[in-house]
Amino acid sequence: MKFFKKLFTGVVAMTLASSFFLPAAGIAQVRGLPDFTELVEQVGPSVVNIRTMEKVSSRGGASSEADEDIQELLRKFFGDRMPGAPKADPKADPKAEKSDPKAPKRKLPESKEEQPRGVGSGFILSADGLVMTNAHVVDGADEVLVTLTDKREFKAKIIGADKRTDVALIKIEASGLPAVKIGDVNRLKVGEWVMAIGSPFGLENTVTAGIVSAKQRDTGDYLPLIQTDVAINPGNSGGPLINMRGEVVGINSQIYSRSGGFQGISFAIPIDEATRVSDQLRTTGRVSRGRIGVQIDQVSKEIAESIGLPKAQGALVRGVEAGAPAALAGVEAGDVILKFGGITIDKSADLPRLVGNTKPGSRSTLSVFRRGSTKELNVIVGEVEDEKSAKKPAAKDAKPKAVTAAQSWGLVVSELSDAAKKDLKIKGGVKVDSASDAAERAGLRDGDVIVSVANTEVNTVKEFEAVLSKLDKTKTVNVLFRRGDWAQFALIKPLK
């Protein structure tokens, strides 16, 4: 009994001794943790809630997207007794029911109803009401509503949005607003504490915190993103990522999730990249990017060894677009671009970012590795085609040039001109005027040149029609087509 009493006394003494020393360390650890209260007070008023609305057509009391063509078709079948139309009065004069064919067509009553579309976040860039957010937050919205922390609400005007970087700039008519401070992303370190403020699931001014998990994540064509473990959920999009100095270092934009909810990995657009985009949006309403017209790939260790490159770096040129700036500069397929404008390219993703950030029309230099030696080439940077002008709507009066056989596969084609054949260095083929349904899903698009169908070469529309007419429309057909200088292979699967 005495033994256990001594043992118990010793354990108690050790516990007390431990408790005597541990609190000091514990207090030091607690004191070392960041306090976000001052940051929230400082930056919180600069963060806004963004709600978007869309207008939905309503005809005869029911919501519908039908246009006048569909309405006219319904009239042919149902006359004035269309679905949803008022019922006839049995006591009415039957002669009155017969409408005058010369009389103007009666239109169904139409109204536009606004419905909530989504919720996001943003932050104030200037005291006069410029607000930055994500492009996907305002994309497709007919009305954008901005709510400040003092509960004032404003209708916002979209100055511009860039889908490639997911950055948008909107404007509200207000003054004296608290603007954020912009930080230096180059000073941001992995492991550094950061904070986010936004409206996850519509819960305004929600604060979450974490650390920077990584920088320069290659998840976008034009942007290396900041990875954090800050809790980000739907509604946080467009909100600021803030450092411990109260400066915005990024725009919270994406999460990695298998469930749709936060799983510990979130991404933010670096604020320096976002600012570069917003400056162009503010000036012109759009973003102008450079291009040189090359198809590139990563340089692997095996490729580097096979071509005599000292180490795996740069961007391997898989193809060069005919007539593009790179082709005019003398770039060839198989070259490895090591530098652009004097800046070393470590990985292939660096090249499109460097070129994209270069002003179109400016002259730059390319350092390429070719057959054991390095060459310096001069290139005049071109401009990336605007998204709106890339897809030109077909004229309403244009008559389809294809036969029924082609249309059944979702294709409208025409004869290829002699000049186009000479330019593409092919003896024949048919030009795709439009691709829809099965053909569109297979990846075909306007301007492609089909040279082979079902392993059979086609030189004219007549040959194209003949091959298609013999095919089993319930089976998949292979198509070889040209898009610029590149030959591509596609499978058109039948509609089910």
C-alpha cells in the first residue's frame, strides 16, 4: 500500500511539474497564433456581396424560351386554341371564331421576369465604385446587384470580363467607398497565413483563414495560381485573399473537390495578374493577348537526351501554324523554344503566359534549340482572336449547301477552293461551313477541311455525299480533317 501511495505521489508530482512548465510554452504558442480581428475590421468593409439576376421570358402565364417560329408552328396545328391560350366562350358567335387571314398575326402576351441566378463576392478597388470579382460570377447575368457591409445595395454595370483568366470588373455609382490595398505577390511565401472574406452559400462577410500551400500552380492556360487551405465554398468566388498586412494578394476562384464542397485545397488568382487584366478591362473593356501560332508540348528527359539538349527545359514545338508569326520568324516543328524575350522557359506552360502578356504588334526574340545548336529568331507577336469575333453567326438568308446525307451527321459543307487547296497543300477535300449535333460533339467546327471519311478520301462534295449515303447511320464513323496545318482524327457517333 505504501508503494502505491509513493507511486501515486510521484505521478502527481510529475504531473504538477509538467503543468508548471507546459503552460508557459502553451501560452507562448497561443500568443504566436495570428489574430485576424484587426484585419477583419480593416478589410471587411471593402468586401461586397454580389447577386446576379437573369430575365426569363413568360408567355401566357407560363415560362417559355419558344421564339416566334415555334409559336407560328403551334398556330398551324392548333390555330387560336394553342396550349395555354384562353378557352373559347361557348355562347360566343361561331362566325367570330373565324379569323381574317389577312389580319395581322396575334402575338401571345410576353413579359420578362427576373429570377435569382447566383451569389458571389467581390472587393472594392477604388473609392468611386470599381469592384473586382470573377468572370464566372457575372457571366450571363442580366442584372448585377452589389451589397455593401452597411447594407446599401447598388445596381452594377459590367465594365468587362475575361473568361480566360476569370477576372471581371464592375462599377457601382457611389463615392467615398473603402478601397482595398493591393499587395506584392512576389513577397508571398509558402506557409504564410492568409485570410478570405466572402459570401459562401450566401452567408455574407464570412471570414476563413489558412496558409499558403503552394505558389505557381499550373491549373490555367494564362495564370499560375496560388494554392491555399483556406476554406472556400460556392459564393466565395470573387472575394479577396488577404495577407497579414491587410493587403489583397489574390482573388479566390476555384476549389479542388470530389464532393462539390471544400476539401482543403483552394486556388486564388494572383492579384498582380488580375490587376494587369483589370487595367485593360478598364481602358478598353476587353483583354488583348499576344500569340505566335505554335503547338507546343513539354520537353521530357527522354526527348532532351535524344536531341542533345543538356537538360529537360523549354517548350517543344509540335507544329507551326501556316502564316503565323512563328512561321514567318522561321520556327520549325521539332524546335525547342528556350527563351522568349530573353526570359528562360523552364516548362512549356511558361511560353503561352509570356507570349499572352506581350502586346500584339511588338517585336520580340526567340531562342530556339535546333539540331544541336541554338538560334536567335525575331518574331512580331500577333493577337489572339477575340472570343466574340471567333464565332461569326451565319447569315439568316444563307442557303445550306450540303445534301441531306451530310445534314444527317450534323454537317453543312461546301467545295474547297483551289487557293485553299494550294495553301493547305492538299489535292482535295470539303470545307465545313457549320457543325452541329453529332459532328459538333466529335470536335468538328466551322472552317475545318474534311479529307477522309470512313477511311475513304473525299475530294469533292459529290464524293463526300456518296460516301456518307452508303454508311450505316447507327454506327460510329471516323473522319480525318485538317485544321490549319494540323491533321486531326475524330469519331462521329450517331445520335441515340
